[in-house]
Amino acid sequence: MVNAAEQARSVQLTSKIAAVVNLFKAEFPDAKADLKPWCNDPDTQEWVDPESIDIGFHLPGWSPRFQGRSILVQIRFHEDPLEKTYQLIGLETAAFNHNGEAWRLSTVHNWELEGVSPPKPDVVAKMQNFCRQVFLLFHS
């Protein structure tokens, strides 16, 4: 897990991070992006994955449609040093409320939503569409 703000090391990657934020806001206009969702402390740094871009999105209060207040999006990559390639392998998204993680949607596994407090079906469909759009963005 690496904050998106720290991954913006080139103009191309910076513009793709901005595009991801715009894609999310196209589906969920009320969300506010947080390009630094992780604290810079020893406990957090222990979990740093240099091959991910992490963006938080905060809703204006708790949303019954979302069953949460914040969404974490982790865009995960695999770097092949021999081929010198950097490939998108998937997205991990998770919603959080006052009890912790409410639900999770992973494209790395089966694209199915899991969790104790699932959102409304329209939110699931919009999250899946957002994930498809991110795949298109990074595969172009």
C-alpha cells in the first residue's frame, strides 16, 4: 500500500491517478478524494506495497446505500524486472464504517462483493463499472 500522492512520479502516472479520481467521481459525485489515505508511521509502513496505488474516497457522512463512509481503492500492479514491464493485476476496494470494514470488492479474485454490510445493488454495479474503467485506463 502506497499513497497515490507518493506514486505520482511521472507526468503519465500522475495523469492516470487524476483520471482514476475522475472515474470514481463520475460514478459517485459526492465523494472526496484522499491521495494520502495511509499514515506515515512504523505500523503502516510495515505493510507498504511499492507496487500499488492507494486512494481513499470519503462520503459526506454515513451512507445507507454504501453502508459506509469511506472507500479505499488499491490499484495493484506487478513489475517484471526481466521484461521491464509494469502490469495492472487488479483492484481491491473496501468500504469502512464505524465498525471497521463493511464490505470488499476484489477484481483480483472473482469480482464478487463480500462483507457483513453489503451496499445496495446499484452501488455494486457502479463499483464494478468503475473497476472496468480503471482496467481500460491502465491497459491503453
